[in-house]
Amino acid sequence: MSNDKIFAAPLNVEDVADCYFYHTMELPGYGVINGDWDLRRGLDDYLGNVVFAGQRVLEIGPASGFLTFEMEKRGADVVSVEVTTDHSWDFVPYPAFRLEEVLGPRQIVMQQLKNAYWLSHAAHHSKARVYYGDVYNFPAALGEFDVALMGSVLLHCRDPLRIVEQCGKKARSLIIIDMFHPDLEGASICRLAPTPQNFLWHTWWHFSTQFFTQFLAVMGFTTSEALSHQQYHRGKAYTLFTIVGQR
Ligand SMILES: C[S@@+](CC[C@H](N)C(=O)[O-])C[C@H]1O[C@@H](n2cnc3c(N)ncnc32)[C@H](O)[C@@H]1O
């Protein structure tokens, strides 16, 4: 059983100007708010065409919560895990003098992202809950889940397989969504994304689909074939993949 004490008290956010919307979202009372990613057209594919009715879902990294509230609309009871203020990202360890310029602004954006989640939460009269904590060490109080969703988050995390492992212990179905890199296909590999030149402080990895299907098989999950789909970032189409694993 989960213990409700670990979940965050909702933030009272009333002004869209205090928010950063990662997702384009249509909110009751506000209309359509444009965000960086518009997942509306490709939502079912993004979520692996999984049926959410009656499912308890663990969502890693909700951002502004578009997926949270869509899964909830489909009948899921959603618990999301999000970064804390103290550990606001797994920053790639570039030299301190280079990171300094991004850390301050990042703290502000991350608070605005959480504000967007809570403003949307209120607009939807959502019952979804958030645990701000360590994604590498889930507390037992989170409880057990039918489904764990890792949407476009593992590429940003230093130890993605630890997160998959943790989710695999808590849920009997896993959904992994990430960017599709055709040049990596055919082998179970991931590639380090940051270089000294690109200053990619927020993103660690490019994955092949086999990297995850093999690891899920190692953990005893059977997997669907990776489904590729197009999603839109500021109007430009990108190809992503979704893998669903079940045990
Ligand atoms: C790129 S957004 C993806 C949002 C959403 N899951 C989706 O698929 O559209 C990444 C999300 O993961 C969260 N995140 C990044 N690193 C994390 C970490 N180490 N632990 C927990 N959440 C993290 C971010 O704060 C953000 O909410």
C-alpha cells in the first residue's frame, strides 16, 4: 500500500505567466496553451496504445503533465516522480565555470515547470499525485503499480538502466519512449551525447531500441516491437520510439 504522506501538497498557481509549459495543452478555463512539444496528434502511439482504464500508473518526469492528465482521462490513477529543488537535474559534469551560467536560470525554469503542472492539475480537477524525490531510490511508500511510464526522460539521466530496473520492480508493464536514432539500430547500444563542443549539459544518451528490448528481456519482460512515431517540437517533426514490456 502507498503512504500518502510522501506526496507533495498541490501548489496554488493561478497565473500562466508563472509557468513554463513543456507540452502544448488544452486546459479547461484557459484554452490551448502552446508548449515546446505537441504530443496531441501522436498521443496513442506515444503511450504505446496501452489501455489505462483502472491502471495504477507510475510516471517518471511529468514535466507540465500532459501525459499525466491524458492517462487520468483514460481511467488511470497516476503517481508521478519529479526532481526536487535540491537535485533539479542530473547535470552532465562540465567544468563548474561552464555550468555556472545555466544553473541559476535552470532553477527558475524548473520551478516554472512545476507551476505549469500544478496550474494544469487544478484546471483538470486532477487527483494525480506527485512525489518529489530520488528517481534512483524509490521509497516503498510509493506502493506497487500496474504500469510505469518513462517518457523522454531516460536520455536525460546518468543511470537510465537503474531507473528501468527500479520501475521493473514496481510495475508489471513498462512503457519506454525515447528519441529514435536510425544509425544506432541493429545493436544493443547507447552513445554518449555530450561533447566538449556541444555543451549538452542536460542530455546524456542516444539509445538504440534494442538497448531497451534486450535489457527488458534480461529482467524477464516480454516486449512489443518498438513502435516509431512522429512528434512535434516547436512545429518540427521528430521520430521517437515506444517500447512496451510486460511480465
Ligand atoms: C523531457 S521531459 C519529458 C516529459 C514527459 N514525460 C513526456 O514524455 O512528455 C523530462 C521530465 O523528466 C524529469 N526529469 C529529468 N531528470 C530527472 C531525474 N533525474 N529524476 C526525475 N525526473 C527527471 C524532468 O524534470 C521532466 O519532468
